[in-house]
Amino acid sequence: MGEILKGTKDEWEVVIGLEVHAQVLAGSKLFSGATAEFGAEPNSQVSFVDAAMPGMLPVLNEESVRQAVRTGLAVNAIINLRSVFARKNYFYPDLPQGYQISQYELPIVGEGAVEIDLPDGGGKTIGIERLHLEQDAGKSLHDLHPTKSYIDLNRSGVTLMEIVSKPDMSSADEAVAYIAKLRSILRYIGACDGNMQNGSMRADVNVSVRNPGDKLGTRCEIKNVNSLRFVRQAINFEARRQIEILENGDIIDQETRLYDPDRDETRLMRSKEDAHDYRYFPDPDLLPLDLEQSYVDELKADLPELPDIRKKRFVADYGLSVYDASVLVAERDTGDYFDSVAKNRDPKQVANWITGELFGHLKKNDLTLKEAPVSAKKLGELIDLITNNTISGRTAKEVFEKMWRTGSDANEIVESEGLKQITDAGAIEIIVDKIIAENPKNADEVRGGNSKAIGWFVGQVMQATAGKANPKAVNELLRNKLKD
């Protein structure tokens, strides 16, 4: 049993299934050679096939097939060696053929599973029902003219993978965790860039409610939700809307709805279609897709280390906590960066620098890890300077800031600015003795049992040495000299 919501009369369980549409990084569209880059001028990336000109025949993109199989393998799914493309008939202005080429009874990928991490530290297995290939529709634009709508067919024919989950999620947290994990996997293998803001990954969210233990309730589908935040808000609103209807004695109509983030509400789009409404039939212009098992095996052998496997390795080999490992493996680039820096260094110290200073600077400057001016090699060299006591941890943060701004190496900055730590015990002792002699009352306070007051002396010594004194040596000298 999942999360239980309390209505005014009863307790309710939410049941959630997701249909995630992921735009495949395939170089060109599913059945044409037109490119599919985001942000191009309207209708500048449209072939005769995409525009459904008479006599044009679809030609299957091999890379789209490869990425679909790799995705299926990455979510531990069955790969169907024979699949069939079908025509899904419906009529929108931005669907020039009057049908969408998709897959129905025989998809390329069958059942699989994804492991998700939950905010409470637990986990859950979410079943995958199927993954099929289909072409995207175009886009209708309604805000360019007060009385007219415009059609942009750049997206028409773009390869989509529709990844259909089982109704295994019972809270907005689980749904968000599932999409985030799926996005991570797709980015790891290079099948989709996962950019929800640009529409290259979006979710149809199916929500129903029931009294705990009852049969599944009538579901409503919320179409094309394009951010994790909106997925969470849409589920929470829709669940409460359905509970209110049922507690008032009414019934839920099976509907397709839209989420309006400005009003934080879902609203009716149309009554929900069933499969028979689309009149599916095998596309006569496309042969069944037959794959060899050897082809699938080669793709499986070539997959990169996936997030779950990498997380287990980070915990086992580096001794990281499950939380730290989860953060570091969420993106492949971050995991690669950590692996590079952590080699022959303290893994926990490396993790702290990456999740602290590095992530903080990336967020502040709105940069990706690939754009960071501090490479893994440079960060490793900075950490080495801390380890060998050349600089203190506090000085290292100042050096990191200068590395970020200038692109210089840590060693160059430390040498040119004279930031090397004072480790000579004799030199530090002279300064310690002088400060103790000049502040007898403070010294007596420490000797009288106020051990916390020693921090004041540490601060004075660090100030006198411009932060260059080794903090460990300073503390040891002060404790010895200020004993009772």
C-alpha cells in the first residue's frame, strides 16, 4: 500500500502510471533525412515525407532503432526481435498525414523495470509495460495572431520513444523519482538529452484514486507535462479533484486533461480515447522490423556503466554513503569527474568538494559540468595541496575561487600569491607565545577550564599569519601552552 490521502469522509490511495515521451538523439527523423535540432526557424526542417506530400514513402532510421534497443536493455526490458509499425489514425492540423506512425500490438521493447530512490532513503521497483517507437506531430501556435493559428512542422516526424510504466506509483514523490531516474538512464546512454524545458522529454500522467484495497478507479490522463515540478503539482491537484468528486457521490469521467501551472489546476481537454478509437492497423508502407539476437547482444555489451551499478561501486569501492553516491551518479559527467579526481585520494573529501564548492559555482553561474573552468585534474591538484599541508582548507576555498575566475592551476596561484601554509612549528610557536603574553586574562580563562575560549587564540594566530599557519599545529601548541 502506498501513500494514503485523507478526504473529508474516507481514506484514499492514489494510483499513478506514466507515459514518458523521449525524443531520440538520432541525427535525423524517424522516417526522413530531415534534421531535428531545437530552436530552428519554423518549418525550416521539413522534408516532403514530414509534410505528407503525395507519393512520399517512409524509410526507417537505423539509429532510432539502435537507441530504442539500447534503452530497453538499460531498463532491464525484453527486446522483441520482431516488431511492427502501425498507423494510429487521428486528425489534428499539425498532423499532416492524418495518422501517426507508431507501434501497437508488437512494440520493439516489452516488459522491464526501473529502480527508484525515494526521499526517505528507501527504494521501489517500477515496472515498465512497453517501449515503442513513434513519430512526433508538429506544433500548433496560437499566440502569434488574435484570430489565426499557425503550424510549425519542424517537430513533425521526429523520433519518439514512448516508455509506458505500469500503474506502480502511489505518490507524486514516486512519480518524480521515476522520471528523474529514467532521465538519468537516457542521458547516460546518450539516447535522449532529457531536456524537459525544450520538450525533448515530456510525460503523460495517468492518475486515479481508490479506497485502499479496492479495484483500480477510473483514470484521467494529464497530457504533455514538461517539468518535474509540474508533474508533482498536477498529480497532487488531480488526486484531490477526484477525491472531492467521489466524496460528493459523483463518478469520475475518463478524460484527457491539461495542467495549467499558472492556476495550479487541471482542466478538461477532451474525453479520453480508447485504442479502438484510433483504428490501428499495420502500416502497409513498412515491413515488420526483424532483429538478430547477435545485434542485441552487441548493443548490450557496449552499454556504459549505468547509474545503479555505478552507485553500488561508489559505495563498495570508495566507502561513500548511499546518499553521496546517489548524488554523484545522477549525471554521467559527474560520475566520470568524481572517478577521475578520487583516484588515489580521499573519496569523502573529493565528494565534499564536488557537491559543495563545484556544484555551488556551477549553479551560481548557470553552467554545466562540461563548461566548468576547473577540470577534474585541476581540482585533484588543489586537493593534493591540502593533503600535503601546503595550504589549509580555508585557503583552498580562496584558491578555488581564483581558479574558477582565471582558469589558472592551484600551484600557480599558491606560488604567485605566497599562500603556502606555515608548517614550521618554531615559527608558529613564536607567534603563539607573543599572543599569549599579550592577553593574560584570556589565557587564564582557558586555564580556568573554559576550553571554548581557546578558539579566540586560534583566530588571533590565524589573523597574525594571514591564515597561513597550519591550524592543527596552532591548536596543538595552544593546548600545550594553556594547560591548567
